[in-house]
Amino acid sequence: MSRALIIVDVQNDFCEGGALAVDGGAAVAGAISEYVDAHHNEFDHIVATQDWHIDPGGHFSETPDFKDSWPAHCVAGTRGADLHPDLDTEYIEAYFRKGQYAAAYSGFEGLLAPEDAVPTGERQAGSAADALEPDGDAVGLDDWLQSHDVEDVVVVGIATDYCVLATSLDAVQAGYSVTVVRSLTAGIAEDLEETLAEMELGGVDVA
């Protein structure tokens, strides 16, 4: 049995100063880096997800309701879609990009980014070439985890009550043993008790 850490959407637009900033996002980026530095040997694989919007339709709105529609964010190939600089990418093995042409909250909707498009060393701003539509052979997160014999996943990242929630519940549905490390997430809502209860009801271990 292999164990994987899934780092969800720790991107510039979801941290302070970004287009859709979550309070504490930058602090979570740094805390995840410290956690990975101390615990990377406990994981067989570490992966990350990114919102990567090209033309997500009604997901973007000039008059967003902040529930089903949002201000433009994490546009493919822009600095806002890049991983936050406080997130150390040294141990990240694969990146999964989601939401190119529709809303996508769960990392399990993501597709494996091409190797020449992933950050190495200091993250540079993305290029338009990175925004190309994936081909029909693109690998999804579930396929990738299964191919690496992963059975146990730990989920961290942003935002607790949206993409972390969706990713963790989808992981349970896909048959994984799932833990969310609460202190390594940042949420939009001030009170996250309902979100945490939904996770636990759905079979997620909130640590």
C-alpha cells in the first residue's frame, strides 16, 4: 500500500493579494512547506492540484454570487494560477490541473500537467503555451494514484470549504482512506464546523 499527500490549489489567486484571496492562504502555503520538509519520508508520493481556467463559462462572473459563480481567478498561464512562492515544490512529483472549460472543485477532476509545464526550482510565471487544451490521453488524478498503488491519501490546501472538501469526499468515493489535516487548510467561511462535519459524515478523518 502506498500513501500520498495531495496539496490542493495553493495558488497566488487564493492567497492574500490574489483575485480570490482566502485569509490565511499564504500562511498555509508556508505551513505545508514546513510539514512536507519534516514528513516527506512518510509519503510515497506527493502531488498538487491547480485551478487552471481557460474558458470556464458561468464559473466566472462580473456579478458573482460567491457560491456558484466567482470573479475571474487562476486564469491558465497567468501569475494568479501559479503556485504560491511560499509553497516549496521540491518534493512534488506531479501536478493536476482542473477547470479548463468548466467549474471544477475536486482535484479528481484534474488532468496531469505535461512535464515541461511543471515548476522546477523557483516558480516562474506560466506561459500561454501551458494553457493548451489537454489531449484525449490525459491522465486523471484517480488513474495516476491507482497506477502508483496508492490506497491512503492525506489532503491539505485551499479552500477548506470548497476544493479541499470536494477533493476529500471524491477520494472517499473513489475508495481511498482519507485524512484532512485541518491546520494545513484555509477556508472562505469564518465558521467551518459545518464543512468539517460534512467531511466526517462523508468518511473523511479530520486530524
